[in-house]
Amino acid sequence: MLNKLKLYLFNTASRQKEEFVPLKPGEVKLYCCGPTVYHFVHIGNLRTFVFEDFLCRVLAYNGYQVDHTVNITDVGHLTSDEDSGEDKMEKGAAREGKTVWEVAEFYTQSFWKDWERLNLKQPSRWTKATDYIAEQIDLIQKLETRGFSYTNEDGVYFDTAKFPRYADFAKLDIDGLQAGARVEMIDGKRNATDFALWKFSPSDKQRLMEWESPWGKGFPGWHVECSAMALKHGGDTLDIHCGGTDLVRVHHTNEIAQSECATGHTFVRYWVHGEFLRMSADERGVSKMSKSTGNFLTLDSLLENGFSAMDYRYFCMTAHYRSFLTFSWESLTSAMESLRSLRKKTETLIGQEQTLETAEAFAWLERFHSALNDDLNFPQALAVVNQMLKDDTLDDREKAALIKNFDQVLGLGLTEKSESMDKSISLDDELTALVDERNKARAEKNFKRADEIRDIFKSKGLVLKDSPSGTTWEKA
Ligand code: AMP
Ligand code: ZN
């Protein structure tokens, strides 16, 4: 039998690897910050969601029951961290000539499609910020009653001077921030680090998204939504809270301040942050993957270039989640080749698995598990997988069983034939239009045209499959 291995995670709060022990034995309350749905998620965002999937799978591998909440930010927050700038959702609506609700719905669906294609485990629940306005108002009221907020012309603000530990989490230099902010600080803000809990709608203009509140018509500040939803589903103290490293300085610092001041308890026991995906510098020298610089790629753009979602998932495993990962087509190609070669070795094992018996097999299991439990060391875990496959002392039946076990965490579909993992083929606009045309033709019983379109797909090496829920396609 396998020894019970301890799980270690790097906790941003202590800047150390710590043994993970949940508050309630066997159960983990996990909250992950989700995307703002005013645009497509880019592969940088997806790196963070893939890392969070690794974490969920490792927790489950260690026998924990994971209660996992992911939010969808569909309230229009402002483009800067300082509660000023343009409203992101309104910007998206203006760009596309749609309502903010349509924009949110469209990009949420698109995000979920990526989620599925990357084989990310479904969370216990998705929470949309607009479904939790009452909870957010309730939280702000608690802060007001406890004397942590003040109201100015712009809205209701959290007074960070009332929370002496405010600077600790992100090791902020408050004096420096205070001095630097003097010029652009919103009128009526007492301290540079104070942040909006509720923003008033402008008196001369109707906002596309706004709600009534005890303080007047307006909308919640960005940070409030995560605290309200996390506290509702995770209780006053969560085991783990995740996000990308960019969220540490402002968003998570503010979540801690408002949650702890509202409840009087520690908000989160382990903060686990994923490092950024960068682009190799473009001709302008820009390497930051961001929507505002236009320097970003989506999962669809990878698929259009002949890669599969599993290639990207594998690519994410090639670097530790706390290291920068630099995207280039060359590095993605090399991940694709490594995955192909791995699949070639594992495909011959499919269906042969038997229960593990030998000490060698258990030793490989332990090596794999130790790599995972050492702060999710996936590059090391992949190395173990490849070394195990080369071990001549193991027979194929044990190798097959080990691969089946490992793939619970890797999630690469190594126990399935590769064609069935290629669900992720993306159609270009022309083929998508043909699928639509064919659906219409079938509805009108124009089977001649429907068959012609099927033949066009065939000539491109694709097979169309019709089912009551719609038409799917795969490689022939
Ligand atoms: P956003 O939609 O900007 O709120 O981001 C959604 C998630 O993606 C957050 O956890 C961010 O920290 C994370 N994120 C944003 N940009 C990147 C990037 N380039 N690499 C990795 N994660 C990112
Ligand atoms: Zn958040």
C-alpha cells in the first residue's frame, strides 16, 4: 500500500511551502477568481484555470472532497485597479453593438467551451456576480455597521486605515503609495489604498447595469463580489483561494480586508497563486499577454493553427505553476511533439491494465505522487511518467494500470484512443456556415444539399455526425 504522503503548497500569505491541512478533515473549500466576461479569455487566463484544475485534481488524488466555486465577473468593473477608468462590460457592449447582458452571456458560453475542451473538471458551482447583488449589499452593510466604511460623492469606500494589517499580505509600501497617489486620487478618498464597495451611478447618465441600494443607485465594487460569493459558499474561513499573481496586490488584498473586517475571522488559510503566461516579445518588444495591448491569443487561435486543446494542456505542465511560462509557436510545437510521443507509447497499453502488484510499480506510484505533493511539481511528474514507461522491469499490464492512475491527474486522455481526444477540432468560418446551412437543409428535408455538404467535409478529412442534440464533427 502507498504511504500517506503529505501535501505541500506554497502559501502566498507566508511566502513558504506549507503542509496542507484543511480545516475540516477530508474536505476542502476552494474559491477561484474567474474571468471578466467582456471579451474572449486568452491563453494566459487559461493557464491560470489549467493550474487550478491541476490543484483540484491533486486534492482529489489525495482523497479530499473538493467544494470548488468559480465566479463569473459579469458586472461592469472599471479598467483600472483604482476604481476609475472605463467600464469593461459597457466597453464590450459598445464594441459589439449588443447589450451588456448579451455580451456577458456570449463570452461566458465561449469561456465554458474552452473549459470543456481543456478537460477542466466542472466546479461544484459557477457563481455570477449579478446573481449575488443582495449578498454584496449585505456585506457592505456589515462593514458600515462595524465602522469600516465611509461615503463620499463617488460611492461607499472601505477605509483601509482601519485595518492595520492591510499592507501585510502583499507587503505594500503604504507611505510610498500614499505619496504617489496624491495627483490622481479620487476626490473624497481618505487613503490611497481605500477602495470602492459601492459606486454611484452618474447623475447625468443611465448606466447599462445598475441596482438600487441603501446608498443610492449604482453598482458594487469589483472586490466585493468575490468576498460575498466566497463567504456564502465557503463559510467565514476558506481552505484555499486561487488566482493569478496579478491579483495579489489589490484584488486579494482588498478581499482579505473587507472579509475579515466583516466576519472577524481569518478569510483564507492557503493563498495559492499561478504565475503569468508571457508571450515571446513581439516586434514592439511587448511580452505581456493582455487584451489592452492587443497581444493575446485565444484557444481557438491555437486550434486554427493545427494544435489541439490537449497540446496546450500539456504545454502548461512543462513549467511549474509558480514560474513564468513563455509562449511561442516553437515551444507549443515541442509540447505537441512530446505529447504525441507519449501517446504513441500509451496507446498500445490501453485496455491491458491489471491491479498493481510489484514493489517497482508501487515505487513509481509513490514517485509520481511525491512530485505532485511537492507543491504541484508537474514537470517532475511528467518526467516520472516518461521514466516509468522506459522501465523494463515492469510488464505492460502494470504500466497500463499506472498510466490509468496518473491520468486522473494529468487529464490528457491517455486511456482513450487519440481520435476520441480530438473533439477539439475547430471549424473555420466557412465550414461553420456550412454546418448551419446543412442543419437548415435537413430541417427543410432538403437531403440532397445536406449530403453535398457532408461530401465537402469528407473531402477535407472530416466526418459529420448527426444526433438529436445537433451535429458534431471529427477527423475521418
Ligand atoms: P481576468 O479576466 O483578467 O479577471 O483574469 C482571469 C484570471 O486569469 C485571473 O486569475 C488572472 O489572474 C489570470 N490571468 C490574467 N492574465 C494572465 C496571464 N497572462 N497569465 C496567467 N494568468 C493570467
Ligand atoms: Zn476575485
